[in-house]
Amino acid sequence: MRLRHIEVFHAVYLTGSASGAARALNVSQPTVSKVLKHAEDQLGFDLFERTSGRLIPTEKGILLFEEMEPVFDRFLELKKFTTALASQRTGRLRFASTPAFGLEIVPIALTKFSQQNPDITIEIETLHANEVIKALRANQVDIGLVFDAPKIPGILAKSMGKTGFVCVAPLDISLPSGDRIPLASLEKYPLVTLNDKSVLGRVLNNKLSDTFAGSIDSRFVVETYHLAKRLVKYGAGIAIIDEITAFSGDVSGLQFKAIEPRIDVDISVVTRLNEAMPGHNMQFVNALAESIFRFTSKLN
């Protein structure tokens, strides 16, 4: 398949029609239909079934799309890179972090870095920790920021500090007295918990299961602590979340209590092992370290 075939096939697959693909690619519908037919003729099989004006992927079309998706992503990366070259930018920074860092720590670091490096193109993604590692290994990002980085061959993890968990609750819920409250004392409350897709979710759920001596009676199971915090704010229950999420952004209408015993969580910058880091990437890591230090220092 030619590159134009891939681009048209991808657009038709996502939009479900030649007209939708034409709008996405800013070309005419006959052009899309012609390129798609040429691709199918060259492949020797149909990519779509024509049904009531819709284009439904065939089984082979679905398999081809799954195989082609990484190629198309790389093609988009190349287009971004050539655009940066055309605009006379001197370099680029490809960075991904888990959602918890997205409200304060990362924006502060990125803003400072950008002000010092106006000619650097910055690409940012928000992913779960395992997705950050996967993107690093696939050379889709160059630097990641995660909690408790797993030990993965080819990945270098550098600790930037530690954080812990706190209980967050609406102001009208009465929590146990004292600055620190035992984890076991929270079993009777309506809980908003994180699913096991993230490192923090797995760490905390294992601790809760051990403490409660059984299954966790969650009212809500969510994917990010940002959503957990918002649910708590509107009275859905209480949550045990990381300190970074807890004290980033809006904290009005909420109360916080430290957890006893403390559960430490490492904050790690991850990069590819044995790969030379450009000077501007190292400068960004330093900006991250400063932003993390300033934020976590306020919590102590």
C-alpha cells in the first residue's frame, strides 16, 4: 500500500464513509473513492462492505487497520516534525505524564521551560503509567513522569521525590478526630476508589483489601483521582487519593486528613536507558524537579 492509500483507508475507517473521509482530508469524495478502490485492487481483497451508504470494515480490513495504526501514528509524528522544521524550530520535547501531575506540577515546569526555550516544539500526552512506559519503548515520547515506575528493561527511572495518600471528604462529613486517621476507620464510609489500571490504584486497593480483611465496598470505581476528587466535592462519598491530586487546583468545599500508617509513593522521571539526552531535555527534567520540590515541600 502507498502512503496515500494508508491515509485514505485510515480516514474512511474512522469516519465510516467516503464523504466523512473527504471532509477529514479536505479532498473531494470522488478522490477518496478512487484512492480506496485503487488500494483494494492492489491488495486483492475488499477493505469495506458497502451497506446503505456506509462503509463497514471487512474482517481483513479490521486486521489491516490494527496492524497499520502504529504506522499511521509514526506518519503523523513525521508530519509534526517536518512542520516544526519548516517553522525553524530548533528542537522538540515529547513528554507524557500521568493525570495527577497535570494541574500544577507539569504546567508550571512546561511554562518555565518554554519561556527559556521559545524555539522548542513541545508535545504533551496524559497517559497511565504503563502507557507512558509503552510510549517510551515505542519512541513516541522521550520523557515521562509517573508514580512508582516499574522496573522495565531498557527504561531508566530517576526518583524526583515522594508523596503519599490523604483522605478527602466533603465538609459536612464527620471524619475521625486527629491530624492523622487510621485507614481501618474509613471502612464504614461510602468510598470512591480507583480501578486497577494505574499504579496508585493497585497500591491502594491492595492496602485497603489487607486493612479491611476482604473486598472493598466501593460506591464508585473510577479511572482517575481527579474524577474521584470531583465526586467527593459534590457529596458522592469520601476518597483516599494521592497528595498531588488532592492539593492541586480547586480545594474548596473539601477537608483533608493524613492517612495512618503513611503509604509512600515515589515520583519518577522515566527515560530510555543508555540514550543520550539532548541539552534541552535535561533542562526540562531540571524544571520538573524544581516544580516537584516546590509542590511537595508545601505538603510537609
